[in-house]
Amino acid sequence: MNDREIAEFDSAVRMIDFNQAHAALFHDNARMADAFAALQTDVAALEAAGANRLSAAGASTDGTADKRAAKAALYALVRKTVATARTIKLEEPGFDNQFKIRRGTLSGQEILAAARSFAGSLTRATVAKFAEYGAAAVRPDNFASKIAAYETARAQQNAGRAESVAATGQTRATIAGLKKTRRTIARIGENILEEADAGGLLAAWQSACRVERAVRAKRPAPAEKTES
């Protein structure tokens, strides 16, 4: 929610609190009772959406961190394979080097494609050859586990983002209803309290209904230039 929407929400909460503290004031007005029920529903929905958004953001953040770590681990294995295969080829020209990647930084999809290709090219004899050169980690099962970890983290990140977008959409729809209901309640309540000649309570009600403006920090005045 932006600052204005937060102010609307805060006002709605104050109005609900006022009604609970002075239940008898609006009890006989059926439209007011229905409107307050709708307002409480909107407030509860916004609180839930906020919690969902925080939860989704956390899931997305966790997924991003896990994805980054999993991607780095997979990329390290790919590069180890490429570097070791190059060394083997130099030492043993007859070695069939199928383990190559392009120069430069690879995207996530390119790393996955290379890892899958490498895993599929690793025969038992090739695995033994890599182990002979100190790269025992270059094995199909190791590639498979690292590929799975990366894909799982990526899915978690995407799911978190989707949930966050859904929660944001729900918030926007609900805040629109809350604004309309809040204004209706504010007017009915003011009319009732004016006709009841409840001066002190009317002032308190108007204060509860007020939508506070966000205070913006003033920009510092530019420093005066000094003549040299």
C-alpha cells in the first residue's frame, strides 16, 4: 500500500475501534451496522494480504538465495569438468573431449544445458579418467543432484514471486472497497452524532475518520555560494 492507502486503512481501524467503544451510538442504524461489518471484513483481508505478501516475499528471497548458491555450485562443477577435460586432452590427445562451453559468463539456462549434456556424456570409463586427474566429483549422480537443487530453488523463487503479485492484486481490490465503505460510514456517523447533539463525541468521531496526510521531509535549502 502507498502512504495514502495506509492512511485510509489506519482511519478505518480507528473508526472500528470507536464503534466498539461506543456501540450504542450507531446500533439502531441498519445501514451503519452493515457498513461496519463490510469495513471489518476489508480490514481483516488487508491484514491477511499483508501477511501473505510478507510470507511470499520471504519465500522469494529464500528461493533467490538458494538459487544463487545452487547455480554457483552447478557452475563450479561445469567449469571443473571443462578445465579438467582440457588438461586430459593436452596430456592424452586421443581423449574425446565433449566437455566444452563458450567463453564468457553463462546464463542459468546455458549452465543447465551444459550440465545435462555433460552428465549424459559421462561413461564409466570417462568418470574413471576424470578421477585419475583428481576430479572425482565429475560424476553423473553429482550433476543430477546439483541440477535438481538449482531447479528446486528456482521454482521456489518463482512461486514466491507469483504469491507476492497475487497478494498485491488482492490488496488493491480490497483497498478500493475499504475507501468507499469508510466514506459512507464517516458521513452516516457524522449525521447521527450531529442530530444527537453529541458535540464531544462528534469531534472524536471526526478525528477518527480523518485521513492523515503523510509528512514529507523538507529538502534542505541549497548552500549559499561564497565569493572568493
